[in-house]
Amino acid sequence: MFEFLKLKSHDTKETDSDTQSTQPEPPRFMARLKKDIGPCVWAVSEDEHFIKVYGEKGEDRILYRFSDAVHDLREFKGTRVDLDHWILQEAIERVEPVGDTFEVVIKSGKRFSVSDSYRSVLLESQWIKQD
């Protein structure tokens, strides 16, 4: 059985200068979005020559290479969970076993399958633990 390790929230106040110095630049593809998905990218999926970008306010689909999107997100604390999916750690609500594998469910309820080759990445990153 797998269990997602929840991020601990800290009760510290940040100043604007602290936030600006620690937050990565928004990914380049954010400027191409037609819909407001919210302030933060929760997940990105490949869809042929397009990508689907998910956030707290919804999702959008734009023409953009998935490999470029993953490169744009390199400063964010996220990882690929499949050849076609990248997920931000903060966006993960839970990880559910599904047969011999499992799915990551983000806060919006959207589910992403985890391939066997990326399962070890999640385990090594300690985002989930195996009982």
C-alpha cells in the first residue's frame, strides 16, 4: 500500500521580498494560456503536439512541446510521473493504488496514471511511502 506524505505547512510570515527571492519565474508557456488556470501550474500533460495545463481554477490546452514545458518547470518542486505527465508536489491530494500500479490525484480531483518506470522516482523522492 502507498501513502502520500503530506507537506507540512509552516506558520511563518513571509515578506514580499522573501517571496520574490524564493519563487521561481513563471514558466514561459503561461503567457500563451487563453484561460485563467490560477496563479500556479499544478500539472502538465502531453496531448499530441499540445499540452494540457492544470491549475486550481481549471485547465487549458495550448500548442507547446511537452519537453519544453518540463524544462520550463525545472525550478519548481515537481516531477514526471509518466512519460506524458508532470505534477507539482504541492498539488498532490493523494496517491491511490489501482490494480498493480497507482494514480496521483491532484487537488482538483484530476487523476494521473503513474507508470512503473516513474514509480521509483516517487518512492525515492519520498513523496509517497510504501507500507
